[in-house]
Amino acid sequence: MHAVPAALDPKRVSGNTSTADTADPEQIVLLSEEVARISREKIAAIQSITGRTRMLALNALIESARVGELGRGFAVVADEVKGVSGEIEALAASLVQELSSRTGLLETIGRQVVDQMKGQRLVDLALNAVELIDRNLYERTCDVRWWATDSAVVDCLQSPGAQAAAHASHRLGVILSAYTVYLDLWICDAYGRVVANGRPDRYPVAGADVSGELWFRQAIATASGDDYAVADIATNALLAGQPVASYAAAIREGAKADGRPIGVLGVHFDWGPQADAIVRGVRLSPAERARTRVMLVDARDRVIASTSPTRGPGETFELKTDGRDAGTYRTPGGGTVGFHRTPGYETYAGLGWYGVLVQD
């Protein structure tokens, strides 16, 4: 489960509506537009015919008047034709009025239905994306609390020395070889000095002072071994400037849940590729994918993952939630935004992130 976390497997992403399914609602609008077009064309044809008929009836009346008594019977027929054409014209006008209002209403209702269905689909996919990352990060909270009780980790601080640090570093390296979603694991003493890490050749961080880091300060202050600390996504200069999600737990004396904190274990989740797998794994049809941007946005409106090759981490996206946990709204350019706030997973409450889809 650790080399490629199950939560990242795109095949497990829900809300996978097929192209055919997404096309069906559009037929409501297309058919109503077609009915309106055909109605207009046929009524216009009827009006054209009645116009010509009335003109013929008028010519017939003129001709019957010219020939006098001989054309009187023909005049009666022409007058009747004129009356019938007038009735047909009135009927056509009535059809125009009644059909235009009804087909217009049908189009409006159809568009509303389609918009609602599309909007709900975007919301569902946004929820799916943020749920997947929540489940994945929940595992990180479990990992850090478990590894903080590892004998090699605890001994590194309880019996400090080069040999204990080397043994702990080796142990962390073994963990990293199985859990490939991490950049590095750090053992820090109670003062915030890194005394051992799992990849010293790649990241020579031993001796670095991390006492000012939020994840360290929160972890060393936790009340028990059941607690953990988490920092929002940030680039880490000691990890070659890569974006990480850092989780931490206090290393406690005797590896006991109520033991005295003697240091902190910090685990640094390799955010970039894992988050990219989440947003690109959202099930969209090829047509949808070409006009849809999938993002994860943090509580400060920072884009922390995006399918856009030109707009991504570091950008700010002003999400208009209006106090809602989920919903949709239109952009000034006519696009649709669907969003859903993190629901958390198990004991992981999340950090107020949102899954967001912007569709042109």
C-alpha cells in the first residue's frame, strides 16, 4: 500500500460518468431548440402560402369585377377563399404566440436541468478529489505516530551518540525504501536539532535547527502519543526547495503514550507527484478534460495542486463559497466552478482545503 497508495489509484476514483451519459442531458436542450426552429420554419411557410392565397383571391375579385355579371359567381368563391386564408393566417399567428412561449419555457427548463446536472457532477468530482487526498494524508498521521515509537527512533534520543544516530538513520532508510511517498524522515531532539534522517546522502540535514517550524513546535507540545501535528503545504529549503506536507509526532520517553516528550519525528510527504496524481486522476471524458481545470485549493485560497500546465502552485484562486461547504457558481466569462470542502477522514479533520473544478 505504500509504494503506490491505494487512494491514489485513478481506477478507484468515483463519479466516473461516461461520455454518453454526459451527452444525454444536452439532448433536452438540443431537441427543444430543434422543435422551436421547425415550428418557426413551418409557420413561416404557412404564412407565406396564405399570403399568396389572399393575393390570388384579391386578383380574382378584381378580375370578376372587370367582367361584370359573368364573374359574379367567381367573386363569391374568391371572397370565400380570402376568408379561409384569413382564418389560416389567424391560426398561424396564434401558433406563433403559443409555441414560442412554450418552446422558450422548454429551452429554459432544459438548460436549468443540464446546468444542475453538470454543476452537481463538478461538485461530486471536486469532493472525490479532496476525499482522496484526505484519505492519503490520514495514512501519514498514522505513520508518524507509529514510527515515533520505533525502538531505533526512541533510542537515538534516549541513548544519544554516533552509533545510535547511525542505526536510527539506517532504520529510517529502510522505512523510506518501502514508503516511497516520503522525501525524508527526520529525528529531532527536544531543542529542534535534527540528529538523524533517512536519506543523509541526498539531504544532509543533520545538525539543522528546525525549532522554528510550526510542525515541530506543535508536536513537541502535544499531550500524548495519540496526538500529531501537521503543517500546510510549503516548500522546504532543506529538501531542495520541494513542496512538502509535513507531519510530526512527539518521540516520548520509553515509547509510552504518556511519556515525557524527548524529541520530534518529522515526516515529509512528497507533495508534488502525489497531488498531481490526484488531480489528473479525476474521471473526465476527453471533451471535458480539454476544457476543465482541476485544483486543490487551501484555506488561504492558494492553489496547491492543478492540472493547468501554466497556472498552479503559488497562484491564488479566489473561491466564492458564500459560506457554503459545496456548490457551484458562474464565472464572469460564462464558465462554471464546482467546489467541495474537505470532509476529513477518520481522525484526520483536514486543513480546510477544497477540491475545485473550473469548466469553460
